[in-house]
Amino acid sequence: MTNSKHASTTETFVHQDIDRAIALAPHAGEIEPGTGTQVRAIVNEFERWSAWTYAAEADEGSAFDTYHTPSTEIDSSEHMYLAAALDHPYEAAVAFHGFAPSCTDIDIYVGGNMQLAQRRELAERLRWETGFDAVAARPNDGELWRKYSGTHRRNIINRIITEGNSRSVQLEQRREPRREAAKTIARTVAEHFR
């Protein structure tokens, strides 16, 4: 495990060359609480998973307002270990996020470039395992799709997998699922990639 700490931020990268999947929490710590816990759960419980997190704590004000960078704008030159993660040919990736959209009551929104049928299956498993409302992202979801689908090619989740691969998942979660079922959600996602 490698750590880099500057001011109120910490970047962590856990990796072995045999790893073929990666779990990411680009907004861990107080930015989107619970997402770092989910990444640690996967890397601690499943073999062949790497992990990358960027966490921040706020001395004053909001960590989200100060440190949140949209996933399409995350720059590897600003993160000591992200470039190393991007250099590895991962076959699968999941990014854990938090969200609080005003346009929906959905608890867990399953986006990414994974095929819709597979994302629907994952959403159903998440509903079953957690009791929270989970749905697969679809293009006709309007604002939800535009903001949270995780399908843009510049999104970190799609830049970190091998070119042409469609095994990325971006999981947007309200605070309650992250607080009450963080590890269950993480395990369910990791098992879905088997």
C-alpha cells in the first residue's frame, strides 16, 4: 500500500501486478463519506483487486465544496499514484460515489459502460441484498443520465480500463446506503464481476 498525504488530503493506491480489477473512490473521506470504506472492503476481501482512493477532510467548510472534482475532470498529473493506476491494463473497474439529486428518490444508481442487462442484474442484486431502491442508468433518465451515468469517455472509470472494454460500473449512492450498507454494497458489486 502506498500513501501520499498533503494538507487535508490523502491518496492511496493498493496494487499487485496480477490484479485485473480496480475499485476507486475518487471522492473519499468527507467528500463523499463511506466510499473509501467500500473500496477497502473490496481490496481486503477479494483477490486480484487493486484500489485507488483520494480522500479529503475539511478543517473548515465543506470538503465536498473544496475538494470535489468531477470524474470527467480528474487529472492524473495532480495525483501522485493515479498515473500508475492508469498505466495498468485493468479488465474491470468500479467507482463508488455519493450523490443527492433533487430529481429522483432512487437510492443507488448503477451507471458505467457495462451492458444495460448486466447493470440491471446488479441493481436487482443490490436491491435484494440491501433493501435500498437501486436502478440501472438508462439514456432516457434525463438529468440523472446526464449527470450520473458514468458513460463519458473522459470519466476516470472509463479511462482506467483497457480500451474497448465495457466492464466499468459507476455506483452513485445516497448517504443512507453508504452509511447503513456500505460493505454489503461493495461485496455485492465485487461478486458481480466474478
